[in-house]
Amino acid sequence: MKIALVSISLLMLLTDIHTSVQPQKDFDLQRFAGRWYRLGLAYDSPGFVHYRNRLTISMGTVELKENGNVNMTMWSVTSSGCHSVVYIYKTTSVPGVFTYYSTRHRRVKDVTVVETNYTEYALVLKHKKFNKEFTQVALYGRTDKLRADVMEKFRAYATAQGFPKDSILTPPAAENCPSSGS
């Protein structure tokens, strides 16, 4: 009996980390729309290790669509130039929680805005099931620099989600993409 209770308790602790993640209280998509810079990323996928040193700050825009969904356009600079990618985030019944289909992974991913003050920063968690569970935490800023206490908040949140310190990145600045300046 004790073994069964311990097993059930352990199973409950090890189940989907994402179920304990709550979106920003009273999330307001209208206020969230606009330009954001990705200033931090925590990601522990083994396939990402090779790309860590190439990561730079990227810029994106969140645009509301008439159907209620969101286009998230991200621009980044690579050795071959400026690239943009548009992600279609579908709204869910929970404000601040979205889903999108990753063509690269051929999977639906969950995206949750866990904290934002709308004018300065946002902590966003992406989650997907693959062969195992993968989670990403990203820090976005309305400008390409944030206060030290906000950067530390990001690191503390990522650590609390179980990311090792070496998987928590704050990439360097990159040249601006010409098309992202609009």
C-alpha cells in the first residue's frame, strides 16, 4: 500500500510540468501586440547545443488578426543574411495561451505568456511533446536592453522550471535586419 501511494505521488510530481504553468492573470492581447525583442532563451534540447553560439538577439512583431489569432513574425540575422519567419498562433479558450504548428518539428506546440508588464518585458514558455517533453523559456523586451533585475527574473524563472544554468542564454546583439525596422 505504501509503495502504491509513493508511486502515485511520484507519478503526479513527474507528470507534465506544463500543467502547473499559469498564464499572465487578466492577459490583454491588445496590449501585448507590437514589437518585441527576444533577449533571453532557456532551452535544453540536445539538438540545440550546436546552435547556441550562433544565437543573437532577434526582433519580432505580434499582430492581431481579424479571426482572433495572432501572427508572430520573427526576424533574425544569420551568416547568410536577414531572415523572417511568420508563426500563426491560434488563441485558445484561456487568455495568454496559444498553440501553433511547428513545420520544423511537425508538432503542435503550446505557448504561454506567463508574465508581462506589457510595456517592458514578457516571459513566455513554449512546450511540446516529442520523444520526451521539451520546454523553452524566452524573455522578450520592448527594447533591445532590459534592466538587470528583469534579466535576473528570467534566469530565476528558467532555473525554477528545471533548466541547468548552461542552457540559459542571453545572446549578444545582432545587426538589425533592414525589413525589421518598419
